[in-house]
Amino acid sequence: MAISKKIRHLLLLLFLCGIITQVSAQEKAEVFTAKNSIYAEVGGNGFLYSINYGRIFNQKGAFKFSGSAGFSYVKQVTTTHWTPIIPIEASLLWGKTSHHLELGTGTSLLTEQSISLDTETNTLQEKVSFNSIIFFRLGYRYQKPEGGFFFRVGYTPGFNLNLDVSPPPVFFPLWGGISLGKSF
């Protein structure tokens, strides 16, 4: 009986060592062959929405460097004008297969139009100003190395720099975005 108990303990120990060895063995990161992506983002750097193109430029093991640029066209809240928005972003991805932690930063370039009354001439004056919003990204990205379905979700706080006007920069701490698309 003592021998069978020792054998059971030895078998249990061998089994646990086999599991621990499998769990602790490092997988080699898969090489990405589908480096391009096209996706739509709701929220995020394009405010309401944006259509974007992204590319993985460099991969070293589990780390990848990615860049993206997009376009959005939205109606301004204070006027009846529509304004184009160009979100540009650089991201560092960390993950060995399809699942990645994404850290990034970028800017959204836009013009803002305002109308004011000139009291001296009693005419309406239209002013167009350039603006930039700096965003940061902390998120999750699902992108297969061989291409296909693309998904990401992220927390994207930002600073409105107010380049052409006097108020100081405004911080937007609660902002995020969800992206769906395809990588190829």
C-alpha cells in the first residue's frame, strides 16, 4: 500500500511537471504577413467616426510598430459648416499571435469655422481656424497574422490644443473608440 501511494505521488508529480513545462514554455511570435488594414472606427481619434488605413511597419518578436491615417467629415455643433478631420496615429503592439496590447499616440487635424458680427461694418465675418487634438491610446487589438477580421477597442483621452484661439488646451479624459475592419 505504501508503494502504490508513492507511485501515485510520483505520477502526480510527473504530470504536474509536464503541465508546468508546457505552460512556461515560450511560444515564438508569429510573423505577420497581413500588414495592411482598412477599418471603420466609432469614437476614437475621429471623434464621431472615421475610415482608416493602417500598416504594420516593423515587427521584432512580439513587438510591432504600426501607423494609421484616416478621414472623417462631420457637421460642427456651433455652425452649419461641415469640417474634415484627419486622424493620424502611431502605435506599439505587443502580442505573439492574434491578441495585442496597443499603446499609441496621434493627432487629429481639423479646421473650425465660426461666424461673428462685425459691429463696425454690421456684417457677418467668417473665421476659419486650424486646430489639432493630441490623442493617446491604451487598448486591445485583435489582428490575425495571416489577415482577415480586424477588431480593436481603446481608451483614447486627448488634449484640444486650440492653436488659433486664446483658451488654454482642454483635456478630454473620458473618450474611447471601437474599430472593425479587415487586415490583408
